[in-house]
Amino acid sequence: MNGFQLYDVTVYPTRNVIVKPDGEIRIEPKAMRVLLFLASKPNQVVTRQEILDEVWSDTYTGELALSRCISLLRKALNENKQSPPFIETIPKTGYRLIAPVSNIDEVENTELQQNLSITMIDNISEQNDNSVAMLLPTKKLWHVIIVIFFVIIALAYLVLLQAESSQKQSGITTYDYENVEAVIPLAVLPFINISNEKDQDVFVDGLTEELLNSLTKIKGLKVTKRKSSFEFKEQNYELRDIGTTLNVEYVLKGSVRKSGENIRITVQLVEAITGSHILSKTFDRKLIKVFQLQEEISNQIAAALNLTLILKDDQYSSALPTLDYIAVEQLVKMRAQTRKWKESAALKAYNILLDMDKQYPNTPEIIGLLAHVTHILYWVGDDIELSLLDVAEHAKKALKLDPQNIDSLLKLSTFYNSSPQYAHLAKNVHQDMIKYYPSKVFPYQAMLDYLLKSKGNCEDIKAFLDTVPEGIFSTDEIAQNEFLVSMCLAPTLANKKIALRYNFTVNSIAFKFNTYTSGEFEYLKYSKMMDEGDQSFIGKLFMNFLRMGAFESAVKISTQINNLPPSSYLIYVYDSYLYEIELPVKPLDMITELEKKHLNATKTWHIVQMVKQADAEGKVNELKRYLNNVPEFKIGMRTVDASLGLSILQYFSGDEDLSRQTALKIFNVLTEYKAKHSESFTYWGQYRNYLALAFYSGNEEMAAKILKEDFPNKHEYWKFGYERDEFIYLPWKDHPVVVEYLRRIKQNQQGILAKYQLK
């Protein structure tokens, strides 16, 4: 038989293939055997045990394996609420195949006979009904066809068994690549009785068997039957030979010492071929708790195998002297929860880690991961009272216990990089990461990111890259780094030579490294992502539209950003107010968010909008209160934007003298920086800040020279928007330099709108 049909689905057993109207799918041999067994008993209830005995007769396997096969079949058959069911679940009993089963040849012959019958009926329309009936199969003939069909199904089932057996012998494995899961073959050898009471052998054998039964219930384990593994009792075989004989990769062995009401069980989980120990642990308990103990051992073994073979995660292996395998596996799972970037997942991980911190106090791996999860919640949490200070508190606590804790080093560097008052401490953390992990790539990537975001001089960036050991960065990364530095120090060389050699563009590399990119490139990039269904950059596209003056386009997508997390939504609230796009809240409504989560930051992206609302609505006292809580920070190249924002906040709060002093400090820093590192000054676009600071510092006479000499000929004036700069320069709105600068922004906007036909 080539196969059989279920509704409009064709099954080819010997090929392990199911053909549907929308395509072909290959399934696992075990799943196909389950389907064949059900098809041999159509519309009959088949118990779970009958299926297990038939399909898994050679192996101890829990019912999870059967449930998984049924799930794979339903997925392969496209079974859903909108389509007729194929397999019916009989609660607490088993399954029934309720889809009609038809042999492929029978279906084709029946259709041919029907077509032939219709033709002949047309030709002999004058004959009686009995003559027509003679063209159709008799009842007796139908019985014969059905019997033959099920005989063929049985034969196909035997062929499948033989094919699967041949695959095992030849070493060929067929995988379901869409649903592949690790299956670990394991043998449990009889535990050794080392008690003083030699008559305890029966007890020890019974304990071994109960442990074996517990392990069969664990998903992913394929446990050899008791009969096979117990043949090695009191036999002196090498583990390699046992593994080969039983066809397993791992062996569990152990010993039991019973003394009165006390029991000690030692277990060793060993890789059969190499003899390497995956788990070695001793359990001391009271005899009355022996059943809880066997479950505990089973879970420890499953966790050890899961960590070693499936997750292959060694980040938290340093915690094993303090934690057991189950707890370490829990850490790995909690980190996986954070990758979902959802509040519910992060909150679940956060609460579990708090409980683990109580259960295992002063464990740096737990506390460091708690810092990481807290940082995720800081970004995605809604109405959760957590700030960057909470992140730093966990990270510092973990680093006191273990100065090399990876999670804490990374989170502390993030905290320092995000907070102007701590920015000067960030470099030390990055140097520590390189010191502790000199052969890993992430410390060097983190240091490069720090240098780029510092907008420091490109000579220092080049000097750092020259110290990176060979083999840390890939060939592509080395090329990208070379191009990045050349864009700053020798832009002509970067564009004409390196870019051609590696097929890079200035904007593509700048975008990758989060350095200065053109607004036009960002618009094209975000639009393409949106067209491809990626909504993660919708907020960035929204701001891009506002800044280029495409207000109608911005309004069209404004409703889609209302569901963003509060910390992300904050950015769009501020930009929307600046461009008079109505959202449910205004900048001053979120001042508490800035105070708690952003530690009274003074970056211009929110200070300008907050000041504009306070100025328009006469709420200067709100600004003064916020200003009073701004922490002191060191004015330097890492804090140029925060320093400008602070000067603006001071000016509109009514303290023009203090504003001028702040602006003058950073203006002098930029003047010195420009003299020493003119290429870097231009590359990082510091001329924009330099122009604004010239006015706030009382150096208006230098403004004309800055606009004329420091701004590149092809400067993209619209990148940060007309409305933002219009408000920054409001006190000098009639100054000729300001008038000319704003005119250039408008002209630049009109050009980009016309180019892409935006409104």
C-alpha cells in the first residue's frame, strides 16, 4: 500500500510523510507508528497502555512521550477548532481515530468507477434501475475491499517497524526539525548495598526500581527497562561496555547504606563513553522519607542532564558548590524569562529570585541575576516601584561577594553609563571585566560601547582597539571597527577604500554601533522594518516623522505607541508635546517617573519639553522642585548633553547666572576638545551643542563663527527637529544667527518631505 487518506490528508507510512493541501511534512517514526496503530483500529477506543505496549515495547517510557506524539500528529494534521477533528481524546482512557480511513487506491478506484458509472448511465438511460445497480460494487465486494485494506495497513505497520529497526542498525536518525526535542538515553544500574545488614539487598533493589520508575516520568529521558539494566548486577563490566550493550549514553549508579532508621544514598551520573561525572551527590535522610528522597534524586538528575546537555549553560556553574542542580537550573530558566522582554515574565522571575535569595542568602549568582531582572522590570514594568538605584544596589552587593560576577559587572556598567553623576566610575568597571575575562569577547564589546557612547576622541578608541588580543573579534568585526575609526579620523579613506573593500556604508555601520547616523537613513531603516512586520521600532519612526515635519504620518501611527512600556512611552510623550501631538498625558504628568526611574536626569530630550510646558502653563515651581533634586555630576565630555540640559533648566527656572556658569564650564570643555581633536569634534556632531552653549554661556559673539565654520556643508539640520531647537533658542529668537539657523532647518525639512512625498 502506498498510503491511506484521512479527510483530505494523505499519509505515507513507510516514508514518514503526511501530505496536506498546503504542503508536505515529515514526522518522527514513533509518531507515525502511533498513527498507524490508531488507523488499524478506526473509530475504536485504544487505551494509552495499548499504544505504549505496541509502540514502545522495548523501552521504559512515561506517558509524556505518547502525549508528545499525539501533539505532533495534531499539529501535522492541522487539527484545530475550525476543522473537523482527527483524533479524539478519551479522558483517563486513551484515544480514538474518528477521521474516516480510506486506502489511496480505493479512493482513486471509487472515483473512477463513479465517473464511469455516470457516463454509462447517460448512455443507457433507457435501462432500468437494476441494470444501473449492476455497475456498482456489491455489499459482499465492499466487505472484501475493507478486509484487504486493513490487511494492507497491518503490513505497512510491519514495514515501518522493519524500517525503523534498520535505521537503528545503520545509525540513521530521522528528525522532525520543527518539533525536535532532546531525548537522553539512560540506564539505571542496580545500586550496591553497602549496609552492614546484607539482607537489605531486596530493599536496595526495590529502591533502585522505584527510582527507575520515577525517572521514566521525566520528559526527555529514555530509560532502559529494568530487565536489561539488572543483568549487570554484581557484574564487573566497564561503563563503556555497558553503554554499548544497552545503547545508552549515560549511566546512573550508586550505593545505599541503611542503618536503623537512617539511610545514605550516593548517586553518580556518568557519561558512559568517557567516564566523566555529570553529577555526584550524597543524600542523608531518615528512612521514613525515602519516597520523597527518590523524587528529589530524580529531579536532581534531570536538572543536571538538562543543564549539561540541553541548555549547555555554564554561566551559573560557579554556584554549584552552594546550590544544587535544581536551583542552578532555576537560575538559567529565570534568565530565559527575561528574554521575553515582557512584564509578566520578568515579574515572575523577580519574585522567584527574591524567594531564592531568602532560601540561599549571600549567593552572588542569585543576587547578580536579580540585578539583571530588576533592570528589565525597570524598563518594561507598569506601576512597579523600581529604579536604577535598585539595580545598582543588587549589583554592588553581589560584587562584594564575588568581584567577578558577570551579571553584576554588566548591570553596574549600565547604571554608571546611564547616570551623569556616576559616569566617571564606568571605565573602572569595564577595565575589571577585561581583567577578569580577558579571553571573552563581551568585555571588549562593552568597553567599545562605553567609548562610543562617551563620544570621546577617536584616537583613544583606536588605541583601545589596538590592545584587543588577536582572535577576540571576528574578521567582520575587525573590519567594522577599522571602518568606524576611519569614519572619524579619515572619512575620505573610509568612504573610498575601506567601504568598497568590505561593502559597508557609513550609515549602516554607524547605525550598528549606535553612533551618529543621518536621519534620512534612520527613516528608511525604520520604514523597512515596519513594512516587514517588525513593530519594535515604531516609536523611533514616530519621532523620526515629527522631526522631519511629517506630522500627518506621525499622527497616523501615534495610537500604536500607547501600549508601550512606561519607560519607553515617556520618550514619546515628551516629543509629542513638543510637536503638539495630543497624547493622554503631558511631560509634567510624568515628572514623578523622571524623578524615580531616571534620578532627576537632565538630558535635553526631556528637559526641553518639560520646560516648554512649565513656561506655557506658568508652572515654574514644578521646575524649581525638580531642579533642587538634580544630583551633582562632573561636567565633561561624557556629560555634554546633560550639562546643556541642566543649563536650560536653570535658565527657565529663573536662575540665569547659574545657567551661564554651568554653560560656560561645558563650553570651555568643548573648546579645548575641539582644539585637540577636531576630527572627533566634527564626527560626533558636537558643533550643535557648541552653538547652543555659546548663547547660554554668554558667548553670542562666537555664534556666527561656529555656524559658518564648524557646521559641515552637508549637515542634516532637520535631524533633531525644528520645534526643539526653536524652543532652545527662544531667548534669542531675533538674533541673526538663530534666525539663519532655524531657516536652514525649515529648508532642510522641506527637501526631505518632497523627496519622500510625506506630509
